[in-house]
Amino acid sequence: MTFNNPIDRRGTQSSKWDKMEQLYGVSPKDGLAMWTADSDFSTAPCVIDAVRQAADHGVFGYSWMHPEYLNAIQWWMKTRHDWEIDSDWILTSQGLGNAIALCLDVWSEPGDGVVIFPPVYHEFANKVNKAGRRVVECPLVREGNSYALDLDDAQSRLDGSEKVLLWCSPQNPSGRVWTADELRAVADFARRNGLILVADEIHHDLVYPGNTFVPMDVAAPDARPWTVTLTAASKTFNIAGQRTGNMIIPDTKLRADMRQRQISLDYDPSALGVAMITAAYSPEGAKWVDEQIAHLDANRKLFDAAIADIPGLWSMPLQATYLAWVDFSGTGMDHAEFVKRLRDDARIATSSGPGFGSGGETFERFNLATQHARVEEACKRLKAAFGDLQ
Ligand SMILES: Cc1ncc(COP(=O)(O)O)c(C=O)c1O
């Protein structure tokens, strides 16, 4: 089974492994990298073949968003997400971090408020701050084993100076898959407050059995005049290093505004990124993704069972994503204390919970997109590092 092939990424210029010591004080010699969101798998064979063909050809000249690329994206959205998109709606970006930054640039000014629903992907707040905009946190509320929206509370936190809403679906770090009704409520909230709704759907493909992801544009097509959807093959196929993502913008005026900004920045997509995505969004790619989901499903079950066996630790049941959200509040330790145990005793590098904003204070995020053996090893180490808390 390919997803369990042992792969050593150390010394391959992988930021997840080769920058771990510098960033976390966990040496790759004996440490486990479970932080940044890329996978330890090689990508789908059809994607590797496309890169091989390009290498064999040996010419890496200019390319463009050619019809095969646009058709592949349309095919994928239709077959995997029951979402009909027009090829005209598609713009590329240099990954979705870049797309988020561009959206802030185009649809807000320095000092404007940007609404986020924490705990949420830490780069939302980072990008808002770096762009000189103002983070407006509207925290999710814990409801049973998951998070829910409180849009009345959110409304009370706005002062009218907000311009953009950054929305994460499925949600990183909780793995929550939003319902169509929830999505419509968010779209309506954006409308009432005059916000451009940026729906970041980068994790849309890695959804576990029993859950159905609904694209914002399918749930709320009426919201097109104020909605931009961000998608990418990067998490799904582990090709984030190619830095190629998509912005799907049905509204002519919004799309023209974004395209104009990209022209002024002289942005064009990477030929190799385009070739890889064209190959990925195919029946062969789809089959590989289904196999990956089964592998990740087994990993998360293994991980959750082990965490449930350690008093004081609790893992949020994932509906999507390979990112486990673990609550350490039951240990009675503060964040520095449990992270010290993770670093010094378990030798695991994880993503810092407080970085995800309000609600993340007692959490850490663990990346489970790796071989079963590594998840088992992580579980063993966690048990040893926190096993004294009976
Ligand atoms: C929700 C979300 N958006 C965007 C990104 C970044 O995407 P990219 O690597 O394409 O910049 C990530 C990466 O973890 C993510 O989780």
C-alpha cells in the first residue's frame, strides 16, 4: 500500500522536516514532524508521470492557463463536488496564501477590519496583520464534540469598518464540514455587512465517509456578487511546493478587479504547476485520492483511540482534513508546559494552538498525513510523555 511506503524526507529541502529543529528545537534525527500541512506521501503516479514527461521533453518555456487545465478543473469540481463552474471564472494564484493576500489587497484598505472565525488557520490573522488590516475575531463556540457558529455574537463584534470575511471550509484546524444551511447563513452575514466573502476551500477533497462537503457557491449561488472561492490541488495531492492555486470568481466585476491587480503585478502561473494540476484532476487522480482518504481515515482512528487512552488529552473528531486538533486542558498544564513535554519528551513538532486565535489556547494541531508507523510511534511517545497523569 503506497501510503505506508517508508519515505525519509530529511535532507530533501522539506521545510516540514529540515526546518523543524530551527523552528521547534526538535531534531529531525529523532523527532517527528507533525506541524505544517503537507503530507509525507509521494504524489499520485499520474502527477509524477506528467513531471517526468516534462523533464523528458526538457523545454520549460512559457505556458498559460490552457484549455486542458481549465477543463480538468471543471471536471474535478463537477465529479468530486457536484459543482458546475465556467472556465471563465478561473484565475490562478501562487498558492492560496498568495490568493488570500491578494484578496485583502484588492478588497480592503489599510486599517479596514477583516472578519475571521477562530480558532482558524493561523495565516488568516497573520496575513491580515502583515497587510496592515485589522483582525476582527468572531470566535466559534464549542458545541459537544465540535464547533458551531454564533452569528449574533459575531454581529455584535463588528463596527461597520469591516470589508472582507475570510472563511475556512472545511475548517482548519477542527476538521469541521459546514452544512449548506450554515454556509448560507455565513453568505447572508457577509451580505448584511457589505463584506467580500473569501471562501478558502483548500481542504475540500479530504473528507471522511459520512460527511458531505458543499462548496459555498453551491450552497449560496445568490452570493456570487460578493463571493470568491479559493481551491487548490496542493493539500489533496501533496504538491504545495508548486505554489499554484485557483481563485474561482463567478462575478464579472470581482473577477475583473482581481485580474487587473494580477496584471499590474505581472502574475502568470507556473507551467509545471499547471501541468501537475492538469494531470491530478483526472480519473486516475481521483482513484488515488480515494485510497488516500481510506489511509487517512485509518490514521485518524488510530490516533484518536490512542489519545482517548491518555487522561487529560482530547482529540476533536475529524470530519475532514488530516489535521488533528488536540485539547490539553485536561492536563491542568499551561501551554508552555505541555509544549515542553511535546518537544523534550515526545520529540514531536506540532502547530501551536494559540496561533489559531481565540479558543486555541489549550490546543496543539497534529498533522496525521504520514505512514501508519509514524502515527503509531507518535501515539507511543505521547503515552510515555503524558502517561503520568492518571
Ligand atoms: C486553510 C488553508 N488555506 C491556505 C493554506 C496555504 O495554502 P498554500 O500552500 O497554497 O499557500 C493552507 C495551508 O495549510 C490552509 O490550511
